[in-house]
Amino acid sequence: MKTNILIISTIALIYACTPEKRSKDMDNNPLMQQSGLPYGAPDFAKISIEHFKPAIEAGIAENLAEVKKIAENKEAATFANTLEALEKAGQTLNRAYSVFGLLAGANTNPEIQALEEELSPKLASLSDAVYLNDKLFARVKAVYENRDKAGLDAESKRLTEVCYNRFVLRGANVSGAQKEELKALNEEEATLCTRFANRLLAAAKAAAWTTDDATKLDGLSEADIKNLAQNAENNDKKGQYLITIQNTTQQPLLQSLKNRQVREELFRRAWSRAEKGDDNDTRQIITRIAEIRAKQAKILGFKNYAEWNLQDQMAKTPEAALSFLNKLAPGAVEKAKREAARIQEFINKSGDNFKLEAWDWNLYSEQVRQADFALDDNQLKPYLLLDNVLHNGIFYAANRLYGITFKERKDIPVYQEDVRVFELFEENGEAIGLFYCDYFKRDNKSGGAWMGNLVEQSHLLGNKPVIYNVCNFVKPAPGQPALISFDDVETMFHEFGHALHGFFANQKYPSLSGTNVSRDFVELPSQINEHWSLNPEVFGKYAVHYETGEPMPTELADKLRKTTTFNQGYMLTELLEAALLDMEWHNLKEGETVADPLEFEKEALSRTGLNLGEVPPRYRSTYFLHIWGHGYAAGYYAYLWAEMLDTDAYSWFEENGGLTRANGQRFRNMILSKGNSEDLEKIFAEFRGRQPDIAPLLKHRGL
């Protein structure tokens, strides 16, 4: 729930000047009311860019009026007239911004980006109008203090506690002067985070590598080369080959490119994409965001931003998160060093005379894998057709575990031609919701993969979920099959695990529904769903040759399973570096300034003992979108924390019969359907029968 009192007079003035035009425009604005489509899904066929600003600003004004009415209610504060009323507020804004947010990430353009920067401070101010409203907080506090006597059901009591703590953490208890300072900082931070994301998208596009010399592409498959030619043509560079940059340090094609000079150039383009001193440079932005967050934390009574942000997470404190990460670091580094030594040995024996560098790792580790396991990634791809993975892997596993079925809906409008829509049904035929999947990379799409809600489940509002998954897989050239890597397969399972968390939500209140849980718990449903990708029954259904329909040979499938712990020293170390780098930025205290972000990064990695030259962090500070733009500030450790939970939970499945309908229903009932309606530590312990154990994670990573 995000809100802003500072812009209400401006909105009122604009609309008061042109009442007739406002009425006509707003009546014709498809975002101003729920669509007539199933589940209230947005009608993308009717939505245009010009609809967003008036609908979002009207939604802000409406939300402010609702908040004012609640805060100034003369009746004594009750759960119904305060907290439940807040849950019902903001529906116009939520409807409009959920669509806008999807397009801003998955199908943006300069107009959307400019509007995003314009709206960000207004939405931050709106949030402050709620959480820093003294009258409103007094009512929330009154309900909170009376919660044990009010006869509330368990979910209502949980909402009361979550809401009260959220108000306190957002600054409800600070002084009036500090509230004004906090509001200004919140607006500036929101603006800068949006600007960072937009600059980063432009920086990645500008960093793309182009050549007209096909010999430089030695090592790539024919399909890869066709894709690069198509990329170039799509960017008005017909007759050339273009490699786009994804939002990680390492790039997928570094695994195949044999020309070392090309590998180094591609790596350095990715590494330095946002530090060129041009309009896409992010260094000043991230330095200022870090300063702002340190000041926010000080005003709120905490030593640093990390201490503030972890108050409502499972880890609770930075010390606990760091202690957890430090338990993993020695084993990860030692394993990475052994892997590096094995790769260097392989390089030396191959007759190449150079020291292993970061841009060499993926190519030569793949060659080591081929030598040690006789497995080539290109051997796997013909058996990994995206459509088979979706229908016969992801949907099949969901059916076996939860009894649900899927029907493609071609009558639902989409926002881009590659997007597909499916309707989900319970075992008894009852409708669950709609699922949109958008799998292929575009220049106007943010990097990475994510899940989001267009409509969030809520019994109070009568909503069933409308959910999307967005990924960045290479789109095949026209007429070519969409063959993907096994990493892509795991990504599809991962993101659909998030979707299941949203689809199986069973909450009355939207604030507690589905994925509205702590960062270090939210990855549990997604990461546990990855495990089913290698389950023999599921794997046998989707891993079939795209031309012949023959299953992947047993020998090849066994080789894939044997490699699950291969290169894990590298992969765990790059994650740990990023997680600890995140914590270093957010452990800064007010007054601690960063003169040079790159030097700060270098020193931070040295302090952690994770500064391995051949193993760079998965994200550098300058393109770490998770922490500067996607809400994972002081929370990137959550992926590994949740991995502890998911590997431990999956070990329960292994101990109790694996892929069965009964086991799936138990997991759904005890984890996936709970949202944030109960204490998260409690629901995990009840499912597992004890507190989480790190041992399954270490086993899974080969440590």
C-alpha cells in the first residue's frame, strides 16, 4: 500500500480546471474500473500509455481521501473501521499501477521510463502520507494494544501486528521535524532507484557487442549465430552479429566463444557497462542511495540500513545473516580454488599458455565438465524444448503434486506478442486464476527473471489471482525451435514456484496474501520447485528430442544429474560475494561517505576474504539491480537463506515418498497457502518437524 498527501492539491487543481474534459477522459480510461475480462485481468487491447498518468494520479488522490477519512473518523478505532478499511483502500491505484509496473519492467519505452521517474517520488510521498500520519497511527496503535481483547480471528490479529510493526519501522514514532526529513529522503530515494533501473537498461543496451566477422564467433552453434544475426537485424545492423548484455557479470555465450580476445571484450563490456562517465553511469546514483539509506536508518533509530531492514525478516539482524553467510564462505572458496586449479591444469595441458581469468572460466569449466563427465551443454538442448518444459515439466509436476490443470486462453489480450496466457483449475474443476508467461529477452525488458501479480488474491476483495512470470531467454530465429539450457529450465521451474505461492494464497487480507512474506522466506517456494526439474518422473516427461520425441538417453540424463555439484564452488562464491557486497553497502553509518564506489567494492570484497580474481561477484555494485532497484537492499543473502529452507524442506519430501499428491497437498496446506498469515518460523518448523538445518544445503552444493 503506497500513498502521497503532498500532491493531492496539485491533482485537485488540475482536474478542477477542466471538469468536463476530466469526466470524459476518465470515463473512457480502462484503468479506472475493473475490466470485464475473467478475474478482472487488464484489457491490454484497450490500454495505452496515455491512460497511465491520469489513472495513477486519480488513484493516488482517491487513496489519500480514503486514508484521510479513516484517520479522521470520530468513532473509536476498531479493527473494522481502521485496519480492514485500509485493506480495502487504494484499489484504483493498485489496478493501474500493477499494469504500469509490469510494462515498466517487461516492455518499457522512453515514455514509460520518463513517467516512472515522474511518479516515483509521488508514490513515495503517498506511502509517507499513510505511515507518517499521526492520527492514523494513533488509531492503528489503539487497535494493536487492544488486539487480545477484541475477539479477533488469527489472521486479523496477525494483520494487526504486521501493520503496527510496519508503521513503527516506517517512522510513525519519530518526531515531527524528523518526519519531514524522512519524507524528503524517501522521495529522493524513490526517484534515484527508478533512475538507476532506467540507466542500467540503457547501459546494457549500449554495451552490446557487434561484429561483421563470423569467424570471431567460433564455438557458437549454428542456431546461436542465426540468433545473433537476427539480433543485429532487429537493431538496424543487418549483415552483422550482435550479442546483447544480460544483467549479470558473466554472459551466457562466454561458455562457447573460443576467441579469447572476444571473450575478454564481451566480459569487460558487461563488467564496466555502467561506469563509463556517460549518461548511463550509475556510480553517483548508488553512492547517493547508500547515503540516503544510512540517514533514513539513523532517523529511525538504527545503526545502519541493514539493521533496520532485517527487523521483520527471518534472520532478524545483520549479524545473524552475516554469520550464516560466513558459515558457507570457507567451503565455497576452498571448492572454487580447487575448481580453478583443475581448470588451469586443463588450460596448460591443452597447449594454451595463459593464466585463467574471469572471462575464461565458463568456456574452460565447460570443457572440464565435458572431459570429466563427457557432457556437452549442446547435447542437452535438443531435448529441452521450451514448450515441452512448460507443459510436460512444470505443468505436469504441478498436476502430480497439487492436482491442478491448465488451459491456454488465446482470447485474453496480452501486452506483447510473445506472451501466453493459461487458466488454472483445481482438481474438482474450480477456477484458480490466470497465468501469463513472457519468456524471451527484448532490448526493452529489464534483465533477470521475476514473478508478479496483476491481481492479488483476497477473500475480502473477492479477488482471484492473475500472475505473470517474466524471463530473458534467447528468442530463436524465425522458424527455429526454442531450445533452452538446463539453467533456463531451472529458472522456469523457479519462477513458477513463486507463481504457485501466489495462486494457492488463501488469505482474507491482501497485505498478507501469497508472496507478501519476508525476503528470506519468499524464495522457499520458488527454489523448492526447482528440485522437481530433475525428478526422474518429471524429467522423463519433458526431456524428449524436439524432432523425434525420443526421451533423453539414460546415459546423458545420468551425466546431467552427476554434474549437479560441478562448478558449485564458483557459483556459490559469486553469490556470496554479491550478498556480502550488499551487506557492506548497507552497513554504512550516517556520515560514512563513499568517494569511489569501485574502490569501496574492491576493499569490501577484500574484507570478506572473497576477492578471487577468477570468480567475480555475480553483480557489481554499478549494475546490482536487486539492491538498488528491486527491493533486495540488505536482503540479497535471502536467496541462500531460503536455499537452506528449501533444501531442508525437499529432504522431507525425499524422506516421505517424493512426488506424491499427498505430499504436495501437505506442502500446499502448510506453506504455500499460508502467505504471511502466521509466523513464518513457526509454519516452517511445523512442516519440517524442527528448525531448519544447514546440512542439506551443504550437501546440495557439494560442500
